[in-house]
Amino acid sequence: MVSRQSEDTLIFIGLSAKATKIKPIYKLLTDFANKKQSIDLSDRFNVIMFQDSGPVYLDDFTFSFDTVIGLLKAYEKKLVRANIAGGIFI
């Protein structure tokens, strides 16, 4: 039996709706998450993205990638260019 350890994946969104078509990103990210969880269901996810008033992220990592996609959809039109230093700090 192969021993696996759970992985936490933080997705850094540096896109804005003004410069990128974000809707195709949903499928790519969902396919990625499904692939990871097909290997290990204990993998968790979080996201960090930016709006004018600062970063947006989940308070804790989640097993449900639908939660990540829901947050991305909720802020899609408010996204601004990423503050990379701020994202690394968080």
C-alpha cells in the first residue's frame, strides 16, 4: 500500500476581468482540483485574489472546490491586478 500525505493547494489568482476571460479558467481549475482529489480525497484548497479594497481568500482551506469556484464567481467583476507581495505575505 502506498502512503500518501494530504496536500493543501493555494491558488493565486492574478487575473482581472478587464484583461482576461475568466470563465474558461473555471473549467481548468475544476479539472485540476478533480484530478488532485481523484488521487487523494484529503487534499484541500484555498484561493487568494485581489480587489481594490484588498485581498480575498477563504478563512481556511476547504475540501470542496465548489467553494473556491463560488468565491471566484462572486468576485469575478471586482478582481484587479494581483499584489504579489501582499499575496505572498498572506
